[in-house]
Amino acid sequence: MSYAAAPALQSALFARLSGAAALAGVAILDAQPLDPVPETFVLIGPEEVMDASDKTGGGAEHRVTLSVMSGAAGFLAAKGLAAGVCAALEGPPLSLTEGRVVSIGFRRAVARRLDGGSGRRIDLTFRIRIEI
């Protein structure tokens, strides 16, 4: 098991999401912005990594959460961006500088209201299998 591919995976996710047409003009961040907070952004968030080595070699399973944050009054805009995140990850395999992405699978989504209904957040969790 190794965490060696984690920086490469984050860089590849950032590059893929930043280049996605469905997310044009949306900030892709890895930390909650303080001030000014964009109206809408995608946050590369928490990650769990488990050993996925087998007799053929080393590997890791990364469970990564990507959050769509929106100040919109309803869920429709946030859901459209969440669909764009999913579509961006369905394309060709991510190119890593460390390891090789074997598969990306959508695990779940949780949509909720924030701050008394003033914003929306959709957390998308993906399972990303990497050979190291």
C-alpha cells in the first residue's frame, strides 16, 4: 500500500475539472475560500485511501469527495454542475505522474441546504483505483 500517488491524483483531478466545458468559469479549489467566497465552486475535498495491492503489484483505492458549492436558491444549478463533474471523470483515464488509474467509479452523492437555506452543497464520492 502506498499514498505515493495521492499528489499526482489531486493534480490530475484539478487539471481534468479545470478543463471541463461543463465547469467553464467555475473555480476548482482544494481549500475552502475565506474572502471573497465565489458564488459557485468545486472543492477537491476529503480522501480515504485503502490498500489495493495484489499479487501482481502495489495498488491503492482512493475514495475522493468532490463538493459542488453553490449560493443559488435552489438545487438545479448545483445539480447541473455535479453532473458536469461526473461527466468530466467519465472521459479518458486520468494521466498521473505517479501510478496508473485503473478505474474510476461513482459511489454516492449527498445534496443538502447550507446556512438556513442560503446555499447548496452536493458531495460526490468517487472510488479511484490506482496501480503503483
